[in-house]
Amino acid sequence: MTPLERVQQQFANGIIETHAFRGDETVLIRPACLRSVANFLKDSPELDFNFLMDLTAVDYLFFAGGRVQKEHRFELVVHFYSSTHNHRLRLKVPVDEKNPEVDTLSDIWSSANWYEREVWDMFGIKFKGHPNLKRILMYEEFQGHALRKDYPFDKRQPLIGPAN
């Protein structure tokens, strides 16, 4: 049974959609299921996803040349790998524009700590329960989130000088 089939079997009510193409398996889940699915992926011996390879986000504001055509503006994208079984899984979570917040994975995979800080810094998605959610790429006084598609490319930022 593939990892995608195992997740479908275990979390049928929490799955929005799935697809697989040439061994590339993706599952789109409801935000409330994120931690349950993540724990299942890591703790199930037949899956053993022991490596969180990447965690990022996508902004669908101007998707397909117009205003967003999805029900959600943002999507959290997490790539997992099992070195034991040599399989991969992509997990996607829709994130609402009005309340861009999901649960942290940093206590399950320590590598998620900095990835989540980067997503917060660049997209403004908050991670509930994160131990140190602060900017990691931009300086603290930076206003806005630079990878949002509505961020003005010519926006002036506050100048900061050297620390005295």
C-alpha cells in the first residue's frame, strides 16, 4: 500500500483531494487535521517519514491571470521523505486569507522551526505553538511580507542604522 493510500485510509474525512503522477503523491488536507496527519506520517512504522525536506507556502492571489479562483488564498506545502522506505509525500494545507494560521510542526520535526519562521516572514502565515515565531530573513522593523503577491515592489521601508 502506498503512503497516499495509507493516509486516505486513515484520514478519509480530513482529505480534500489527492493525486499521484509517476510516483509523485500529493494529499490536500483540512487545516484541522495537520498535526494528526503529521504525527501519523512520522510515527507509523510502515510510513516512517523521518525527514521533513521542505515547508513553504504558495500565494494564489493572481492565480491563472486573475483574482484567486481557489477558495483559499494561501496553501502550505510540506514535503516528506522516508529514508527507511525511500518514499516521498507532499502534503498541502489550504490557509485562509482572513486568518492565516496553522498549527506548528516544529515539535514533531525540529527542521520545521526555521521553515515556519521563513513562511511567517515572507507570507505572514502564523504557526500556532511555534516556540520563536519571529522574522528570519528580513529585519524586525520590516513592514509587510515580501512574497505576498499584493506586496508593492516599490514600497519604502523604514531605515535602520547600525546598533550603537
